[in-house]
Amino acid sequence: MLLSARNITKSFTGVKALDGVDFDVRPGEVHVLLGENGAGKSTLVKVLAGVHSPDRGTVERSAGTRLAVIHQELTLVPRLSVAENLYLGRPPRRFGIVDKARMRQGAKRLLDRVGLSVDPDTAVEDLGIAQQQMVEIARALDLDAQVLVLDEPTAVLTGTETDRLLDIMADLRGQGVGLVFITHHLDEIRRIADRVTVLRDGRSVGVLPRGASVRRMIELMVGRTISEQYPRRRQDPGEVLLKVDGLTRDGAFHDVSFHVRAGEVVGVAGLVGAGRTEVVRAAFGVDRYDSGRVEVAGEPVPRHDVRAAVRAGLGLVPEDRKGQGLVLTSTVGDNLGLVTLRSTARAGLVDRRGQRERARGMAEALRVKTSGLDQPVRELSGGNQQKVVIGKWLLADPKVLVLDEPTRGVDVGAKVEIYELVNRMTAAGRAVLLVSSDLPEVIGMSDRIVVMAHGRVAGELPAGTTQDKVMALAVQEFPA
Amino acid sequence: MSSTVGSRRVSVREALADNGALAGLLVLVVALSVSAPTFLSTQNLLNVGVQAAVVAVLAFGSTFVIVSGGIDLSVGSVAALSAMVGAWSSAEAGLPGPVALLLGLLTGVVAGLVNGALVSYGRLPAFIATLAMLSVARGLTLVVSQGSPTTTPDVVSFLGSDLTPYLPVPLLVMLVFFGITGFVLSRTYSGRAMYAIGGNEEAARLSGIDTRRQKLVVYALSGLFAAVAGMLLAGRLSSAGPQAAVGYELDAIAAVVIGGASLSGGVGRATGTLVGALVLAVLRNGLNQMQVSPFWQQVVIGAVIALAVLLDTLRRRTR
Ligand SMILES: Nc1ncnc2c1ncn2[C@@H]1O[C@H](COP(=O)(O)OP(=O)(O)OP(=O)(O)O)[C@@H](O)[C@H]1O
Ligand SMILES: [Mg+2]
């Protein structure tokens, strides 16, 4: 046994996050931690890593065992370069001075290992969130630890990167490293897990052997079965609500056109770097574009003006919840009410009661696990924070809602609840644009799928298409 | 089902633990009442209030700025300039007192708007923009006054007087502005927007908040509050001085920070700032009562500021 935790109990003000949990890690195994959002997985990881001290219980490590942790929330320094982040606090030195050349070389090697091809001198803040995650992984791998803990690393990764990571993990397992792996993607568990410990409400409710069925995992995790993972209810589409026409920004995307009708969910698939996020951000007025136009319900939306886009009836759930979605210093209630703050205010005065009521309703609809609307949002578990970002836009009820990777880090049960709310929006005549790297999700929830590659629209596929067809378009090359 | 949306209980103990500054103020008051017998006299307590008033009003304005993630170094200079414009308009230009007062307040608002425009549209760091304003406003004060104090009109002097023996006007003004600050921060769209902008400007912008216009509002409010503080200060002396309120911006920032606000934005409250301003005033008054030399007073006050923030940081970390 490399590491063994006994009877761990940990409470925060008002919540028992862990309640008498036993957990251990053997050499050469992948031990998966599974549970709903807020079940206590990250808290357990933090106790193992010594970030939190448990109220009760013990954590024992066999002598000389080093532990490396990839936490759920990224810990990179945005302004520093990739190389500097990789060697944070332990830069290679010569005569007491940081040896930049050696650092750059070492960084190249580490990045190669995870298959990330970026210049080590790039500032981390200029990377996409998936690339940042790979940097974080590369850094942890370099510690050569005997126990490696990965808290939802694949939430922000696409298929190829996930495959790469699982290969690396299998490799390490072969070398006798003990791995702890947290994920909400049950297929990944089936591919790599040797054991699965299921947590529910801070308690360990069972340990499943390798090869346990998805059904069994869900049952243990949420205490019920889920009949339909993608409960999309289609209806006849109405008028065109969002029209993007010939959108172009040099070096990012070129001549991108598509439309979404009332009542429709249109998916946008593609590889990382295909320009999906760039396009929706530009359409929403966050970033500039060089040419093309965006219309909502026939009215042109001015360029580079988020306020105008919101007024026109657009909404965007951004992909980076910590950087762009949440005000971490504020409460759950304030975050949920952020978008409706203005439209519900009268004579400059906030509609306090109404805002609270609506926030409470949304928190309940999405089953946000929180001790109350006044709880700081930073104290919520990752998946519950994500629900808050979605919730604030659902409350605003825009004509067209753009969801960029909306279910990242959200558990299987809560995903279904989010999909049901999407259904409700389209039933009410709204339009939804769903950008997602989760192929089963795009295929399962979209009425049509636009596939992007290299900043262009590679093609469109009807509902019920296959992953292979999507991938074939996604890897398409364009003549220069 | 695991979802619970209840409410949190807050006990007195938690409230005190949650507000280190309030606990500190109580400790200070108790310590001083024991060691300096005159401290608790009504007259002295009123004095403390009057002394706190100027810094408190400045600090209320700075609370908006700091909550929204900015900083305003110009408030001392802007206070002096506004008071000087008010005094000059009546004494030299012969305008009626109330008009002169309004002109003075307007000066503060304009200075604030310039700060705000430089920060939000000019994209200057707030530190730089307001540092420039600190110098410009002080310079203009000297230009207007020709370097000598100017008599204030009666309305302004009234602001520094006592309504009845037990009711100094500055104390009233402080309480009114305390109320306004709390109201703006908790009830208005602009106030709520300040927290969002200070906590995560990008998230605020992506939620459709007009971050640039709101920053204008923030600095304009700070300028207005500085002008009011300047009037209080001048009113007490019945004279606006060219070197009035030098260094007050630091007291204002200290009050806000002692009150529990975070200089990185998104956190801060009117009550905290009030307590912070009272801590500074009580401390100064107490040190005077105990006849500590002014030189040492500066040392003690600096140490208290560092200690207050240090304790606050430690408290946050252990949660
Ligand atoms: N610092 C904290 N203060 C207060 N409550 C906290 C804190 N950290 C975690 N919690 C609470 O503890 C519970 C467990 O959170 P944890 O982050 O461990 O969940 P999780 O299983 O990792 O969920 P997810 O899948 O969403 O990441 C949640 O209810 C959360 O709100
Ligand atoms: Mg977690």
C-alpha cells in the first residue's frame, strides 16, 4: 500500500464534506473516485495532499512515497510563460542565475511527453483551457511521484488528448505508480480503472471492481437509474433567430456562416483549435472580427459590444468558468443574478427580492449543492460552480443561448437536468447553439451539427449522425 | 436528494470573528477608557467623531473604488481643490454661498470623471491615473489660492459647526454618507456591478455589465465624496487651505482596508470602512490623550495598519 487513509471526516461551515471515508492506493493501479458534484471527491484529494487537515481520521504514506496532485482548479500563473510555469519554484540554475536555455529545452521535452506542441515561451494566459490543462499535467509528471492524483483532468480535454493522457496513465501504472483518477466520463472509467470507489454525500458507498457496468456505477452514485442520457425533445423549427454570415478574423477563422432557428439546438463540433470558441466569442461581441455579420431575429448585432449583443437577445456561457464565468469573490446568489441585474433593476435600484427568488428557483432546478444563496461561490465544488454559470444565463432567458462546453465537470445526473432545461428553452421558442467537445453530447442533443476545422465550416450533419462522420469532417484539411 | 438551498445562521461571535476591525475597535475603546480616564467623556467622544468624519467620508468614496478593483490616490488633493474652488468662488468671485458650494462639489465630480475616463477609456492603470490627478489637483489648488488660505462661505462653515452642543454637523454628515454608501453598495445596480467588476472584470463584462461606464460612476462618486470631505475640513477651520488634506488618501485607503476590504477588489462594506475610520480616529485621539509624541504616533498607526491587514489575511487563510 502506497497510501492509506482511514475514517476521514472533514466539515466546512455547515456541510459535512467527508464522513468516515476509507481510501487507499496500491502500487500499479488506477483507483477511480466517482461521485456526484459535491460528493466530496476534491475534498478527499485535498486531505490526501495535506491541503486540508481532516477533523478526524488519518492519512498514512509508506516511507519515501512522493505524491503529485493535479488539482481540479488550474494552478498555473497566467502571466508567466509555459516554461516558467513548468519549472515554477525549481528553475534550472547556473551560478545562481536561472538558466533559460536549459529551462526551455527541458520544457520542450516535458511538452513532447504530453503531446502538446506550443512554444515554451508563450504566456499561459494565451493558451486555451485544454492546453493549460496539458501543461499542468506535464508539470506533475516531471515530479516522478509514486502516487499521482488527477482531479478531473479530462473535463476540459477532447478525445485525442484524453486518449494520450490515458496512455500515459497506463504507462505509469506499468511502472508501478499508483494513480487516483477522478472523472465524470464513465467510458474513461471503463477503459482504465482497476477499482472504483463511489462517494455519495461524503460517504463511501461502495467499491466496484474493474469492468463494472455503467448502469451499476450510476446507480451507486446517484441512488437511482437514469433512463435517458440525452433526452432531447425535437420540434419543428421556426424562424431564423441567429444568423452568422461570412464571419472572418485573420488568423483565427474564415468565412464562417451558419444559422439557428427558433426551437432548434445546433451543435458545433471540432477539434481543439478549430476556432469554435473564437467564433462564438466574436459573435457575442467579446472579441473583434474583420468582416461578416451577425443577426439576431433579423436585427444586426453591432461588432465588439457585449452589452448590445445581450440587448439583442444573445447569451453566452463561456468555456472558462473561473476566468470568465464566475465572480469568485461573490456569493452564489449574486452570481446567479448577474445577468438579470440590469434588466430587472428599476430606476437604478436592484430588485432584491425578485433576484433572490429567481436565484433560489434556479439553484433548486439545477440542484446546486450549497448551504445557501449567501455562500461564497468559491466554496462550491467544481461541478456546482459550473451549474451556477449556466444558471445565470438560463435566468436571463435570451432568444439565443450559446453554450460553450456547458457540462464540463458536471455529473451524469446533473447533465440530464441541464439538458431538460435546454429542452424547455427550445420548447419556448428559443434557439440554442451548443459548442462541445463531448461527441456523444453534441450528437445526442443537437438537431443539426456544424463541424468546424481550421477556422472554417467543414460541413453540416443531421441529427443522429455518427462519431466517425463528425471526426471525418473535423480533421479535414483546406487548401491554403 | 442532495440539494439544499437554506439560509445561514450568523451568531454574534461569528459576526465579531468575521469583522476583526470591529473587535479591534472594541478592544481599543476598552483599553483607552481604562488607561485614559478622559477618553470616555462626552466631549471627547464627540471629538473623535468629528475627527473621524473627514477621513470616513473620503474612505466611503474610496470603498467604491477599492471594491471595484481600483485605487484612488487623488482624494486628498481633490478634497483640497474642491474646498478651495468653493471658497474662492464666494470670497473672490463673489458668488452666493450655496452656488459656491455646488461649484466646489462639481469640481470633485469632474476630477473623478477625468480619473474614470483615464482608467476605463484610456486604459491607464488606476494607480497612475490617480497619481497624476493627485499632482494636478494639488497644483490647481495652489494656482487658485495663490498659495494662501481663503475664507469659506457661511454654508461651508456651517458644515464644520455644532448644530447643538451635542450635535456636531460633521458627525451628521458622516452618518448620512455612511447611509448613502451602504445603500449604493447593496441596493443599486451600480453598487452590485462594482462587486462584480472588482471580483472578475471579464466575467462582469461577459454578463453584459457596462464595465467602462460603471467605472466612470465609481470614480465620479469618489470625487464627489472627496469634495464633501474637503468641505467638512475647510468648514471646521472656516478656511480652505492650499495644503489641506495632504496625505489623507493614505488614511482613506487604510480605513477601507482595516475595514476588511480587499485591495484586489470584489470585497468591502460600508460598515467596515466606518469602523476602519473610527479605529484610526480613536487611535490618534487615544495617543494624544496619553501624550505620545506625534512622531511616535505615526509609527504606531503604521504598525496598526499592518497588523490589521495581517490578522485579516491570516483569518481568511485558516478557513
Ligand atoms: N472551502 C470550502 N468551504 C466550504 N465548503 C466547501 C469548501 N470546499 C468544499 N466545500 C463543500 O464540500 C462539499 C464537497 O465538495 P468537493 O469539492 O469535494 O466535491 P466534488 O466531489 O469534488 O464535486 P465536483 O464533482 O463538482 O468537483 C461541497 O458541498 C462543497 O460545497
Ligand atoms: Mg471536485
